Amino acid sequence: MLGVTCGMRRRCLLVGLLLVLMLVPRAASADKRIALVITNQAYTQAGAQLINTYRDGDLVTAALQKVGFKVWVARDTASEGAMLQVIGEHARRIAEAGPDTVGFFYYSGHGAADGPNGANYLIPTAVPLTHVSQLPLMAVRLDRITTTLASAGKISFVVFDACRNVPLQRESKDLVFKGFAPFHEQRGLLIAYATEPGNVAIDQSIYAQALAEELIKPGLEAGQVFRAVTRRVLRDTQDRQSPEYLDKRLYDFQFVPSPATPSQPTALLTPAPPPTRCDGVEITVGQDGPRCFNPGAGKTEWFRDLEAGPEMVVVPAGQEAQIQKNKDLETPPRYKTANRYVIEVAI
């Protein structure tokens, strides 16, 4: 017979998460996001019922919807066939949505391994399991699920919140073994487990609560999300439960993108005044910048382009110009200009 020890969780956990979700902006995403949540709680055998899996599913469903996933929920899959049908429909929806689709599968319920190094299984709610030898006939092998989902879509996240205390009858050499056997990677998937191999998860929604709250935090890459979940569960269980995940995705992914950086206001530019027309010649004079020289009849304007340079003057072209700057000269030099304007250097 299946036997389970379960703890009650206060309703305020769910209410508190919903209040947090109301404050988080919905993630804007260009990719298609499709999720399946299975919660097996109403096991038919005496002592096998779980208490918190429906709440686990509600927490994760609300978070997935908040970050843009379209979520299908299945409660109490009674048989291996029923569970495989639901998972198969999930894989079909991902494939039909296109190659860039992101998938997410979350399972909360009983799970077990058929030996310390054997296969891992998810257990339906209405199967008469009493011995591990019956698992291949009545339960769903995890590797069947992961192989199917690895070929659907761009990325898939597969989360097994299982490994509750399931003391099935075993061979004497395996009596002390609990939980799942060691896990294996699958290319294209991130596979997360509520606890490490050989251990059991505490049925108090600790893992689901941590996962739901970390999923909605903006700016975290998916690997960061699951590492944060591990840290929280270790803290909240005082190291009694240690989640693990295997990440063999080919692409990075954020459930909620980083907040957009506010754009800086554009400075108001004052248009420059139109340039003053110069009918003569523009010359840069020292640090004063361009200066317009327009010599007329009898007009002489001396300048230096450098502080220590010679004095110069601009004279009209085609005219004789007499320049007398040095008073010691008996006869001032005369210049005949050939261009429109020329610059003469004083002697």
C-alpha cells in the first residue's frame, strides 16, 4: 500500500502569492508559451492521498499565466494511459504552435523509482500499486516524457514536484531506498526536481511556493530562477530538501524580461542664427575665430593672424594699393593685386 505523511499549509501562502502577482507587470514576449500542469492528489488507495498538490498546481498556474503562458490543467490522471494522453496533447500543441514555441510541464504528485539505479516513474491516482515490480506496467516512465518533450518546440521546461514518501514493497536490498534514482540530461530541456535522488520532498508546497515566486521576477535567466528556487527550499527546510535541475538547453530564456531603461529626454536644441554674409574675405584671426574683411576705396584695416605674427592688410584686387606702415620708408611700396583679394604683409 502507498503511505504518505503530509503537512497542512496555511491558506495565506496562496493569498499572499496572488497579491504579489497582482503587482507584477505581465511579461511581454514575442515567443509562444504553452504549459501543462498535472496535479495528482486524490489517490484511491488508503493512506495514499495527498493534501497540497492542487494548491501546488494553482500557485504554479497563476505564475505561468502571469509570465505569458497559456496553461492547461489536468487533475487526478487516473491511469498510465490517461496521463500519457494528456502529455501527448501538450506535446502536440507545442509542435503545432511552431518551432519557436516554449513549453513548460509541471507535475505534482507521487513519483518513485524501481531501484537505486533504475527507472523513475510518475504514479497515476487509480492504480493498485503495492510493489515496485508493478511500476513498469502501471506508471509512466519519466524518460518517455522527457524524450517526447525534447523534440517539441525551441525550449521545454519539465518540473517534477514529486518524490513524496511512497513506501512500496521492495526487495530486501532496496528497502532503505526512497525517492527517484539518479537523473539523466536531455538535450533541449531544463529538467527540475523538487529534491535530489534518494530523498523525498516535504508535502507542504515549499517547492511550488518558491518556484511560483521566482518565476515572476524580472530580468532573471531561467537557470538563475531554478538556482534561486534551490536556495530558498534549502533555507526553508533547513537543508532537509535539496532541489536539483539538469540544464541542457541550447538557448537562453527569461520568463520576465529585464525592465526597459527609461529613455533620457532629448535636449531642446536652439537653432543657430544664420551666418552673416561676408562680401569680402573671411580670415581666422587668432582666437577670435573667422573675421570678415571687405576693403573699400581708401580703407585699410591691419591685423595679425597670430599674436607674434607680422601685421597684414587686405587690399582689393585689380587696384594699385599703397601700403605705408613703416614711417621710416621714403617711398611706400605699391602693390598690383591679381586676385579678388590678396593679403599683403607689412614691411
